[in-house]
Amino acid sequence: MTRLFGTDGVRGIANKDLTPELAYKLGRAGAYVLAKDHGPERLVVGRDTRVSGDMLEAALSAGICSTGVDVLSVGVIPTPAIAFLTKELNVAGGVVISASHNPVEDNGIKFFGPSGYKLTDDKEDQIEKLLLGSDVELPSPVGAGVGRMQRVADADDRYIAFLKGTIPGDFNGLKIVVDCANGAAYRVAPRVLEELGAEVISIFNTPDGVNINAGCGSTQPENLRDAVVQYGADLGLAHDGDADRLIAVDHRGNLVDGDQIMVICSRHLKAQNRLPNNTVVVTVMSNLGLHLAMREADIEVLQTNVGDRYVLEELLHSGAVFGGEQSGHILFLEHSTTGDGLLTALQLLAVVKSTGRSLAELAGQMERLPQILKNVQVADKHQVMTSPVLERNIAEMEKRLAGQGRILVRPSGTESLVRVMAEGRDMEQLRDVVDELVNVVKGL
């Protein structure tokens, strides 16, 4: 049987795959696993702006309360804020209802432990075992023993105060366009930047339940690029639906991705003696240009599989405190236990302000080599990835690149997609290689 928990919680089409019945059962099992070991018997619950969020939050919260565990509801708020609030409010764990950058019909449920970290595979397996049926009888108290729901009115205030406390100084004199993706950051992102003195132009900050990530956000920054140039801003910031990512745009409208942000921030951290072992952790998707830039700065690079959870595991294992993904999931363990788009934005802006250099100049510290990535919709990711035909064709394409590039074919962790990527200096050759491999994948 396929594991219920994927690389980032339980995901699916809301009201079809991720039903209220499943959310209720996840609430019961999750509350039991988290509260039985840690206490106090309270969980923080938040969500993004998807129309299905109300439905799933009601079912999830009912499941939690049915076990005698209280729910602290924080409403619409970024995913990393849930990680922060689990520690801030001294609770047994946190739950967020979001499908991040996915389209509106999708949704997801993700748990955090009391320390603010995502749950281990073992904890997720315990929840899944209880949900699917086990010998353990979950508590169903009556009377005064039933869990209660309480609204946390100052959740935004607490999170914003935390964010502001991670940087010195302010952003007076900076003109910033921020794309909120009609998602969870639509209130807090503009507010924290304004409170720090920046002139802020907000776009895609009017969620209606169905426009989350629609033609906007970190995965579709074209409108942000235009807006930065139109308003004559110093730079632009784009978050995704749950605001755990950041992609930036310089004053010319050029994209500054997660790799470039990591180069900028890691060099600055090293200069401040805040980069233990002069080491950063990235995934196999990071551009070769990042590795060259880090080598030039005498910074060691450790590499993991795709997924911020694998970056986190290596950070904790190696003792490093900084790393992330090209997609904009960046982890600053000095400040947070998970990737946080708003935190990353503030750290990046602090470098711009303290150095007096433009984002364009700072991003120029890394040459981004040509990289082509195409997503292919498939029926069975496992069948495609284990195909000898695909393996043989990848080997043939690697021979064609003759050591002047690399190929990476991998399944998406959250969608029915296979991602085909090639990187090198010859763009025409890369296009041919990717197109041929895409056709192979489609034929499997």
C-alpha cells in the first residue's frame, strides 16, 4: 500500500482524496501521537487561503477535540509561523492545512512536533498506523474531557515580532514590491516590511479562496518582474501559497532564485563568522554556478536529495546552520526550524541594506549556467522511474553531454509529475536532450 504521508505531509485533491473524513481521522491520530508523549494537550492549527481550508480545518479540529486535546486556532497564517508558534505557545505540536504552491483544488495536512520541526518518518508512521487501524484504542472522552477550541488573536503579532527580531536595523529607503500569491502571507508580508520602514507595493494580496497561486507567486513571477520595473522599485519579493518560499527580482526585473539567494546570504554569514564550518547544504537541483561561487568563497557545499526535509536532516547531521533549495526553500537554523519565505526575505534585505549594494550586484556573485527543466504528467511515477528504457536513454544523453553538463530525472514529491532537467553551457544541446527524455517519459 502507498504510504499516506508524502515528502510534505498528506496531500491530495480536497474533498476527493483529502476528504473531511480523512482530516477527522488525521486529527484524532495526530493529536494522540503528539499529546501522549509531550503535553500540554494543545495543538496549534492554521491554514492558507484555499476555499477548502474551512472544511478541512473544521474536520481536523473536530478530530483533535474528540480525543480531549484542545485546538488553538490561528486562522490564515504562513506555514513557518505554525512551526514558530508551536514553541512560542508551548504546545504539543502544530498542524497546517495547505498545499503550498499547488493549485487551489489541492490541499494538504502537515504536522509539526513541539520543537517546531516537521515530524520524523517514525512519528508519521505511528499516525498512519493508528489511522488505518491498530490495537490502540484512541481516547474519546465525554463531558468536561472533550477538547475545546480557542482563537489566538495575536498570532500575527507574535510572528511578526519574531521576524523583526532576527535582523539589525531597518529598511528605510528601500522600495519593495511584494507578491503574496493570494496566499497565507497576504497580511503579514506587507505589514512586516512596512513596520521595518520600507515603502511597500503589494500585489496579489486579495485572496478570494480560489485565486491562490493563480498566475502569481514564487512559481510564476512574471507579473512581479513587470511590477518592479513599472514602479521603479529596488527589488521584488515573491512568496508561494503558504509562504515557506522566496524568489526575488532585482531592479531590472531579473529573477534571483534560491541558489543566488543562498550565495548572497552564505557569503554574508561567513563574513560575520556566523557560518559554522563554512558549510552550506543544498540539493541536487542547485545550479553548477552555485558550486563554483561557493568554491570561490571557500565555502564547502554538502548535497542532498530534493526536498527541504533532506536539507534539514543534513544540516542537523553536519552541524551546519544554513542551506536550502533552488526553488526558494531556505533554512536559517540560527533563527527557525523550517524554511520560511518571510524570514529569508528579511535576511536578504538586511544584506542589501548593510552592504549598500543592489540586489543585482549581489546576485552577480554567481553565474547561473543554463538549466532546462520540464515537468511531465504521468500516471505512475514509480513505474516511470524504474523503467530500464528510461535508464538506458539517460545514459545515452549523458554520453552526448561528454562531461560538459549533467542530467537529473526525478519524480515530484507532491504531484503526479516526473521532472526532467539538464544543465550545461550549450543551450541548444540541452533543449535536444530534455526534449528527447521528455518523449521517452511520455511513452512509458
